[in-house]
Amino acid sequence: MKLNLLSCDAQRPDRRAIASCLTDISLGGNDSLSNELMDMLLEGDAVTVAIEDKNSGSALRALRKLSIDYEILE
């Protein structure tokens, strides 16, 4: 499944938690890539990530908890 992460609406986004979440949910994610994606997301750019279908429910829940808006691409 692919997700388009649109924005983070949290007043004070937890940068470490967002980067950790991206590492956990993305296929083949690593820390440096997750930090880059987190920076892009917080700057206002949309980010596309691929996640495993079996973990999609927990991934979507984690994104909502971090106040990250997303759309499902496929």
C-alpha cells in the first residue's frame, strides 16, 4: 500500500517520534531516510511512503496519533 503524507497539523510536532514512526511503517526504511522524509513533511512538502498491507491498520493509527494527514494512493 502507498500513502501520500500531506502535512502534520500538530502545534509542536515531535520530530523524533515522527522519524521513528516513518522508519517503523515504511518498507525498507532506515533512520537517515526517515529523517529526510520527516524534514520534508514538516517543511510542507508531501511525502510518499510504501507500507506493508499487513501493518496498514497500525501504521494509519500511528500517523493519526502524530496528527499527520495522509491519503491512500493504492
